Amino acid sequence: MLSFLTFHFGRKLALRYHPDKNPDDPSAAEKFKEINNAHAVLTDPTKRNIYDKYGSLGLYVAEQFGDENVNTYFMLSSWWAKTLFIIIGLLTGCYFCCCLCCCCNCCCGHCRPKSSTPEEDFYVSPEDLEEQIMTDMEGGS
């Protein structure tokens, strides 16, 4: 019954404000566009559901980000999501520690993986290095 009423009254309004019937009234063209937009929302179940939940802002978000992302947008813009984002940011030093730990494994050196070989100071004197280069050059020639 609702769809019949929507169709019937929408059709009557559309005919009343059609630009061809009102060529000298510029506001009639705008009203006609609004009626067509309302009809498109009311006949599409997805858009109608978005409008019922979030109103015209929900339809705007659906145009910008897609129908399937409207719920995610409103969930992430809720007060608790913003609060959680701020708390995690403060706990990780503006996400600095978290980023370095995940990307570089060097959260101030504490989260770096342990190497399999013991780290010793490895020093080669310049004389030994020069001798090794000379030996390699003689052996390669």
C-alpha cells in the first residue's frame, strides 16, 4: 500500500512541477529534481534503508563512499571509535612505537628479533685488509 501511495503522490507532484508544464518557473525545475531524487530513494530498498537509519546525511555519505561503506563510516565517526583512536595514539607515542615495531622491528631496540649468531666486535685492521686485497688480486690475476 505504501509503494502505491508513494507512486501515486510522487507522480502527481512530478506532473505538477514538471519543467515542460512550468517553463517560466525556475523553482519548478528544482522541485522536480527533488521529487525525482525522493522517488529514487523510496523505490530503492538499500537507499531507503540508509535514509531510514541515517537521514539525508546517510544518503550523502552513500554517494561519496558507496552504499556498502555507510555503516562503517558512521561506526568510525562515533564517539567511542574516536576515543579508542586517541587512547591508542597516546599509548604508542602518537603511533610512533607501533609503526616502528611493525615496520622496522626496532621499538627503541626492545622489540628487535634476537640474532642467531652472537654479536662480537669484529674489527679488521687496515694492514690486514690491505694484505687480503693484495692476496686476492694476486690470486685473481
